[in-house]
Amino acid sequence: MSGSTLDQLLEMGFDKSRAELAVKKSDGLPDAMDWLEKTQDTPLDELLEEEESGTNIQKVDDGTVALSLVCNDCGKKFRSQGEAEFHANKSGHADFAESTEQIAPLSEEEKKQRLEELRERVKAKRAGQAAIDKEEQKRNEQIKRKATKESQEMKEELQRKEQMKEAAKKRQEKIDEMEAKKRIKAKIEADKEERRRKAEDAKAAREGRAVPVAAAPTPAPAPARPAATHNEARLRLQTSGGNVMKTLPADTTLFEVAQLLESENGLTVTKFVQNFPRKIFEGNLDLGKTLKEAGLVPSAALIVQ
């Protein structure tokens, strides 16, 4: 019977060492499954140590045949030492004695019913654990997706800032190049005027004319400072959470401003309103304008809606 019980336990997927210990500590398959269920969270080493220490069982008087065991702590009777040890592990009771009272064995029908109940409990427990594992996997996937999304958003934000910096750098390089060309042109004009004056002085000397006294040279007018190009726009953005101050390149689009508010302030922007002069910027056409095209340079106040 023990061999058959062990085989059945192994077929059900129980660990061999625990199954062998369960067979020793129980009377039949139902008891073995019950014992395994009750001790599933107890380390195997601890169970083996308890097995070696044994249970304290008082012997009956000499010459009397013990037919059962009784727990002196609670009065419960057991057919075998394995059942008594199982009770001791489950209840913590340690005081047992042999008894001459015989306990009727379980009928085949009772054994079958009990076995079926134990199988259902094992099945339900495994199903519950599977549901817990599935929920845990779902949570892990959600955490992973959230982390991936946040990482992607940070990457896109860094790329956007780099693009804005690169655009500002190119605009400044273009302005510097224009200034350099103007300075070179002014120098060329001054050199031409100086050569013309020297040529006139030499001609007057050859013809015996008095060299005209050159009027005090009018200093070449300094290159006119270019009109302010206003490469940046200072914006005061009135939101539901208070005012937000931003200084952005003039070629930043209103759509990019809306995206910036969404990423940094969690706002959903549908339109911008300017009170003086009264203007409303909404829709793809308006939001596609740069701050310069929208007349918001060098500074402006907008209501965010």
C-alpha cells in the first residue's frame, strides 16, 4: 500500500523526499495528501529534524496490546503512529499515550470521498496560485511598459531640446556671417575712396595746380547696427495653474509651445488667446506658425486654453 501511495503522490507532482516522509507519517493516500498540504510551507530540513526527534508516546502496561494512540492534550484518538505524528505537527501537541481502544477503519466509500475532497483542495489551491502568478505577470508587464514609455518620452524631449539648440546655433552663425560681410564691404568702400583722393592729388601736382586741401576726412560712418532681429521671444503663459514664463527661439512654433506645456506642466492645449491686440490661435494653420510669424516677438502674453 505504501508503495502504491508513494507512486500516486509522485504522479501528482509532489517532491519525492516530501512524498516519502508523508507516507511514513500517514495512513493511506488521503492522510498523506492532507499532511503534504499542511506542511507545504515548512522547510524539508525542519520536517526531517522533527522526524528524527520523534513524538513522546507513553506505553500501556506490560502485556496489554495497544490498538490506538490518544492525545493527552485534546483526547483525540488515532489508528497509527503516523496519524499521531501528523496531529502533533499540525496542533503542536506533544503528549501522547497508547490506548487499548480500537478505532474502526475508514470504509472504502469514506476513503474515496476523502481522497476526492483532498484532490479538489489541491486543484483549487493550484488554480489560485496560477491566478496569482498571472496577476503578478500582468503587473510586471504594466511596469515594464510604463518604464519604456517614460524612457521614450525622455529621449524625445532630449532630441527636441537638441534640435532647438542646433537651430539657434545656425541662426547665430548666419547673423555673424552677415555682420562680417558688412564690415568687409565698408572696408572696401573706404579703400576705394582713399585711392580716388590720392589720384586727384597727383593729377593736380602734375598740372601745377595747388593741391586742394582735403577737408578733414569725414570719418566713415560706422556700419549701421542692424535692426534688432529679436531671435527670441519672452512669453508669459497664463494657465489654470498660474503663470508660466518661457524664453524660446523666435522660430519655435505654437504647436511646439503647446507640446512643451503638455510635457512639463501636464496641460492639454487647444488654443492660445492674446488680449492686446486681440488674437486667437487655434487649429493646425495657426498652431503651425512660428512665434515670429504670429507677431509674438520679442515678448507677448498669452492665455492658454
